[in-house]
Amino acid sequence: MNMFLEILGIIHIIHYPILIVFPFVIINQKFDIFYISYFFFICLSLTFINGQYPISYVSRILSKKSSTENKINFP
């Protein structure tokens, strides 16, 4: 599970600089529409997932799940 969280972190680190640089590098109307739609999806997802980005939300859920699996249940 920890390896998956590390992969999510790497995706997060790569994703956001690309999201910032993309509109300055690509000059094409179709890609601009895709970018605006994607950007608004990211902004709206903050509204519906307790103010967290989708990647950090999944990471939080997985880390909670892995921490509860590692606990020992005493009778």
C-alpha cells in the first residue's frame, strides 16, 4: 500500500507543474478547451471532496485503510 502512495505522490509532483506550464506551451484551440474543462473539473472536485484534491483524497483514504489494517485487535 505504501508503494501505491509513493506513486500517487510522484504523479502529484509531475502533474501540477505540467498543469501550470501547459497553456503556455501548447497553442491549439482544441487543447485549450480540454485544459479549461480539466482545470474546472479539478476546481469543482475541491468543492465536493472536503476541500482536497482528488490525489490527496485518495492518498488519505488509502493511508487510513492501511493504518487500520496494521492495528492488532485485542479481545
